[in-house]
Amino acid sequence: MPNTLTVQTSDEHQPQESVQEPDQNLALRNFYRIIKDNVTDHSDNPQLLLLIGIELNELSIVQEVIANYDVNPTQNITGRNHHIMEQFVTNYGVHLENNSPRSIVVND
């Protein structure tokens, strides 16, 4: 069941807007913020941030992670990060050949 954010204006005659985001995306966005705040706590955390950005399909997050952290987008996913992502995404990695992240092209 998706979370719903309702925006109300001060004018009673204005329509209400609803923004829905699947629970999975909300959980991943919250987890991204937590890991970003603690990125230096584990050497796999930069890759985890990258995987979250890819799963959210957020190019800005992917670009930010690549620009700011020592992460190789072609590196195999670590067992730790694969296990973590499985907690958020059903069947995570089943469609990924050789346990590698989806293709990412980095243009300089």
C-alpha cells in the first residue's frame, strides 16, 4: 500500500494534491540518507549508495555518488551489499548477470 502525502492550501476552494510513492522507494530514500551520513563506517557503503541510486532510477544520486566517492560502477556487488539490497527489493539481483550492477555509462 503506497504512502500518501496530502498538501493542503489555506484556500478551502483549492483542490488538494496527493503525491504517492511506493513504500519501497520511501524506504530506499530514507536508507540512502542514513548510509550517506555514515558512509565512512564501512568500505562497502559507497557502492551501496550507488546501488540505491540505481534502484531508485535517480541519475542525480548516481552522478553524486560517482563524483564524491571512490566507487567503481563496474565492480561486482559485494555479498554484504547484495544481502542489504535484498531486504528492500524482492528478488534483487536475479536479473543481474554475474552479480554486477546494471550498466552505467560514465561520460567525462
